Amino acid sequence: MLVAVHRGWSFRNFPWAMVLTAFALRLAAMSLLHSYRFPSIHDHYLFGTEMGRIARSLVSGGGFGSPLHGHTGPTAMVGPIYPFVVAAAFEVWGTYTTASAMSLLTLNALLSAITAAVIYLIGRRAFDKRTGTWAGWIWTVFPFAVYWPIVWVWDTSLSTLLFALVLLATLRLAQSMRTADGARYGVLWGVAVLANTTFLPLLPAFLGWLCWRQSRCGQSWGRPAAAVAVAFAIVLTPWIVRNQVVFGRVLLRSNLGLELALGNSPGRDDPAAWQRIHPAVNPAEMARYRTLGELRYMAEKRRQALDFITRHPALFARRTATHVLYFWFGAGMPARVIRFPEVLFGLPAFVAIPGLWLAIARRSPAAFPFTAVVALFPLVYYVTHPDLRFRHLIEPELMVLAAYGAGTIRRNRRTGAREDRPGPATGPGEAT
């Protein structure tokens, strides 16, 4: 018995081995790159940008506000969770100090490392143990998965982990979802959306799929679905009430108008050109933001963007196509997709495509959630503007699909090779 257990265990199949290895790699990269040393230019703006600014306002008694330069009042440009995390670090280690940077990047590294174990569980639940093992280890060592947590003080690593947990919970509830399960699921969704509202379009898709699965299994879905909705609303209510009291007409975030304008304004078609017209780096836009206030400024940006789209539909279509390419492959034009480092960045997307196709072709029960992630999550970035780190939020799902596709193709080739290999020759009189 002990021998059997010993033979069945291996370091590479142990999910916490992935976590420990991933955490060590990220800490080593942070130490090697000295990524915790943020320059002090622009009053330390590069230390967390809007997150850092809001955190400074929180610890200095200014409330949840002033996301750019100077004291500009309340804001709803970002979700509430991560600014409070940064504020906690500032409270303990000091505002914009190296110690705060190290603590926050170490936390990001830990969250990213834990994601490796969740990826393993997703792959095992959705497909098989081998897929989970390969996906978890790919995440552990993939350069961009190591890079983003240790260079960027933002909610990226937290949101990536939260959404991976959402997907894992979705897969687990596919066979049976009780009312209590629905309530916990709704709470998890609420926390994920408060961290990053980009996930919101996937909630109705996932919940609808779960209800359909419940009905196919002959189980009631009405009460569990209602529990999801109620729990989700309860989690979001304090933030919504705050925004209604402060602004009057903001539910979750206020910055859609600006994000739309950043990708749909006159100028170059470079996907990264938006950075030059953001109020954080453009003094004229910052002055306009300060004069109008956040809501009026965002409304103005929204009108400008919609006017641009209406006047230049062909250009909008071309830019949207460029945004699609940039989101998935990190390149502004097709010719750059095969160059380095773009080819390394785009590798998970390249390999995930056959994995998703195989999941759909084989009618895997997990095919729909993965398809929804790939189809729905990037839509807002297509019509606004993409950035290289945005795809990181769904990188765990891409890793699972990539591992599943590569593993299935490899096993099929092995099977085909064995079938094509001639069998042993038979002599005269021997049975054939």
C-alpha cells in the first residue's frame, strides 16, 4: 500500500510544488531586475499610477479620490479593492517607499504563484490530470506570467486569480448547484467584479450555462440562480451606494468614456498611441479633467469618441481589427506577429486555438465556459484600446486550452504511430 502511494506521487504532479516554484521564480526575477525600484518622476506616478494615487489619498485622509495629479476629488475610475490593498501597504511601510513596493510586488508574486495550483485544478476538472499538470507548470515558468506580477502595482495578479477561481467554481457547479452553492458563487463573482469590472459580461453567460446544465440533469435551477443574483448584488451594493451618493449616476466605474476615446481619436493607428493622450501624461487633458470634474470630463470624452466613430466608420473598423491583433499577439500589424518578442507573447494564444477547437469538436462539457472567455472577455478592449497586460487576466484559461490541445495532438500522433507500425511476423502454420 505504501509502495503504491509512493509510486503514485511525484513532485511535478503536486500542485503546491508549482506554487512554491512559481513564487521562487517570481521573487528571483524581482531581485534580478530590481523591479521594486520605481522612479520618482512625476511625483512617483509610475508607482501604481491611479492605484497608487488613490491609495495615497486614502492614507492622507482625502478619501477614495485624486487618481491622477493633485487633489481632484472623489473618483470611480477603478474598482475599490486593490487601492485599499495598496493603501494598507502605504500605511505600514510608508507612501511610495521601496519597502511598500517590495511588499506589494511580493504579494502579486504570491497571488500569481497560487494561480498555478488553481490552473492545475481547472485543467484536471475540465479535461484530465495531465492537462492540469502541464498547464500549471507552463504558467509557472512562462516569461510573461513571471513578468507582470513583479513589475506592475495593479490589480492584474489579484484579478487573474479571482477569475480563475470563478471558472473553477463554475466547472464544479456544472453537475449540481444548491442554493447555498449559488450564494457562495455570487459572492465570489461580486469580489471579482469589484476588483475588475471587465469580467462582468461573463456572469450572465456562465450563470445561463449553469442553469441549462441544471435543467438537463433534471434539477431545479431557479433558487440557486436567484441566490447567485442576490449574493452578487449584496457584495456590490456598498460600492454602488457610495457612487450614487457621491456622483449621482455611476454604478461601478466612471471611465468608459475616456477608455473609448483613447482608442478612437484622431491620430496614429499605433495601438499604444493612447498613452500620449491620457490625462496622466497630457497636461492639456489633465487641465480639462480638473476644470470639468470627473463625470463631465468622461461624458465629453464619450461624445468625442462616438462622434469620431460615426464620422470614420472605416477607420474605426480598421482600428478595431488592429486592437484584436494587438490584444492576442502583441503586434500592431500581422508581419510583426512572427517576430521576437511578439511571437513569445502570442504563443499561448496560438496553441490555445487548437485546444479550444478540440474541446468544441469533442463536445467537452467545459467547451462553453472556455469559448465564452475567449469570445466575450476581450470585446471591450477591441472597441476601446488594448494593452499587453490586459490579456494576462485570461492567461490561465489560455494555458489550460494550450495544454489540452498540445497534449491531445501528441497522444493522437503516438496512437497513430503505433497503429501504423507493422505487427510481428507469423510463420507457416501459425495463427494469423
